[in-house]
Amino acid sequence: MTQSRPRISKAVIPAAGLGTRFLPATKATPKEMLPVVDKPAIQYVVEEAAASGLSDVLMVTGRNKRPLEDHFDRNYELESALGRKGDAERLARVQESSDLATMHYVRQGDPKGLGHAVLCAAPHVGDQPFAVLLGDDLIDPRDPLLSRMIQVQEEHGGSVIALMEVDREQIHLYGSAAVAATGDSDVVRITGLVEKPDPADAPSNYAIIGRYVLDPGVFEILRKTEPGRGGEIQLTDALQELAQDETVGGPVHGVVFKGRRYDTGDRGDYLRAIVRLACEREDLGPDFRTWLRSYVTEEM
């Protein structure tokens, strides 16, 4: 008989970072609110959570992040103005963000790392498994990574992390996973994790990317986790312990993702994400692709 597992309904989105790589644009504007075509980056992430059936979203924020709350709230003055103009299309787009999910917010306070940000969600999450989505990673909706991770967690229990193969010389930018094969081609068993290792010391070229489905046992470990690399409480360290001691909240599995991912935390990748998404839009793509071909030809 298959063990019944709690249905995952809550998502946690850490959003307390300062966005220093995008200064001065992020001096007064949260990096999560930088537009990707015509929506802020953070809205894509909330849309992904909602599309995966997660109707309860907690954002872990910090100082100067009030625009995040405003964006997912109703704007009655703007809605009224658009309604009087008969601009139904823009009205629907404005209302879309406030209808995606039930939104909650908590302040992280001290910037003690991703592990600490996740720990801030403990009172809200309780004793149920939950998802964590990092705002810098945009996953193309045509490649439903989070839904697959939830499915794997429901089958195996424990925690599930998202993995992506990267060039060996790039692994120092990520957490790296030691893995063992399972019966599913896109699922591996995690046997060890290392945060941002030197390429020569990395256990594999499987990089951890910004999607997690976590057992609530991770909170117990995070409360005891000492600051690690960079003086921060690393989520990777807690997951390493879960992988080694399944009695706390293991096992830990990984879903190997081969779809489209956009890293909006890097300036170059952020620009590439805008170009790729704009090219694929029905309303913008045809004219934009024509201009882009002409521009590239002129510059060559």
C-alpha cells in the first residue's frame, strides 16, 4: 500500500537580496522588480508556483522591498482609471498579479544567507513539505520543472532539489551534487553536496539550481547549522545532512533539468532572457526578430 503524503500547497520565495550586481538600477528598486520584457522578474516565479498548484506563497523580504508587496496587491485607482477608459486588456494584465496566489510576507532582518531565509519561513510552513523558488532563476513554463519535483517528492518523500549539468569549469558558481542513479532517467539519489567547490574537487558537474521541494525536517537542521561559506547559513549544508541522515527528513533526490532556464541574477543572462522571451512573443516577436536580424547583420 502506498504511503499517503501531505499535498504540497506552500511556496517560499527568498527575496531579501540587495541586487548589487545591478547597481545603480537597484539602488531604489528591488532587483526582483526589474522588468523582463513587460513583467517584473518576480511575477514569472509566482506564476510558476501557481501553475504547479501552490496557492500559498510566502516572500521572505528585507528593507526597501515594499514594491514587491504593492505589485501583488490591488491598485484600485489604476484599475478604476483603466475601467473608465474601457481598456479591458490592460486592466486584466494589472489584475493578473493580484489574483495569482494568496501572498504573505516576512522580513528576514539580518542577511544570513539562503538557509536563514528558509528558516524564517518555519512558522508559516509548519510541519508540511514546501517548495522554495529562487527569484533569480526563471524556468520556462513550457518546461514544468517544479511540477515534476513535486511529483518525485510525493513518490519518495524527503526533499528534492533541481539539478542541471554545467561545464566543469563553471561548477564553482553553484552547489555541486554527488549522485547515484535511480530507475528514472531524470531522477537521481543525492549522496552528497558541496557548496561552490573548486572544479578539481567537485563531485560532479551536476549544479544545484534555484528550485527545491523540502521536507520540514530541514528546519531542525537549519536551527543547528553553523555559518559556512561566506559566513552565511548555507541551505546546501543542511541538505547534505539530510542526505546523510534520512531519519531527520530524508532521503534527498534530484531532478535533472534539461529545459530552458534564464538566470536573471547575471546581467548578461538577464539581457539574453529578455531577447529570447521577446522573440517568442506573438505580439512582439515578428517585428523584434526582424529588427534584431538587421541589427546583428549591420554589426558583423
